[in-house]
Amino acid sequence: MSTTLEQQQLFPQVSKFLSSGTHKAFVDGKEVASSNGETFQTFDPGSGELLAEICDLQAGDVDQAVAAGARAFRETNWAKLPANERGALLHRLADEIEKRIEIFAQIEALDAGKIYGQAVGDVQNLVDTLRYFTDLAQHVQHRTTLAVKGHEA
């Protein structure tokens, strides 16, 4: 049996997030709406209740976001940081997510229609995966050209 959002004990941060109006995309360091102003709604699959309204990015919006990400990777201070410093920042991100695991899990449980305990596991998996690949990247050296033309390792 599903419960309504009013019946659930939502964390204050989750209530604030869900009631904060239309959610925009975060592109190039700022929140942006879709170029055509369209939005879509997301519903709690368990109760059918409206959770949030989200900007519906169009193909051109996504292209701009990808270009901004590529530009940031090439031209910002992030790109100039040594790998160990980037790794330290990514570990800090994992730590901050883990500190708020209950909040992220409650949002995920509502949006995906899964039980809270499973959502906690999903968020923990995100944290563990971020840490794993951050650590793995610390040990990767420059690319090595293979004897096969057109391929690198």
C-alpha cells in the first residue's frame, strides 16, 4: 500500500527541494531552463502524486551542455589541477554525498518508486563507485601507443 507525500515523514531538505518550483538544468556554472521553455512532470510511481516539474532540455540544449563541459575540461582550473588534487576533490564530493545519504535516498525512493532501504544502497553504490574510479585514475599513467595502428591504451 502506498502512502501520500503528506503521510510520509519527509526530511526537511527533501520537502524544500520538492516544493522549490521548476527544477532547471545546471550548465556552465548556472541554472538554465530549456530553450523552448518546456517542462515535464515526474510522479511518485507508488502513489501517482506529482513530485516535481523539471525543465525539458532539447537536443540543442544538451549540445550546449556537452560543449560547456568539454570547454571546462580544457580551459578551467579543474583541467590544470594535478590528478591527485582532482582526486582529493572527488573524494570530498563522495564524503559530502555520504553525509547526506538519507536525503538523496529519500528523493531516489520517491522518484523511482523503490523502498527506502534499496535507495540507500543505490546512493552508497554511487559513493563507492566514485571513490573506486577516483582511486583507479590515480594509478593510470599517460596513454601508451599500441602496435596496432589507430589504437591507444
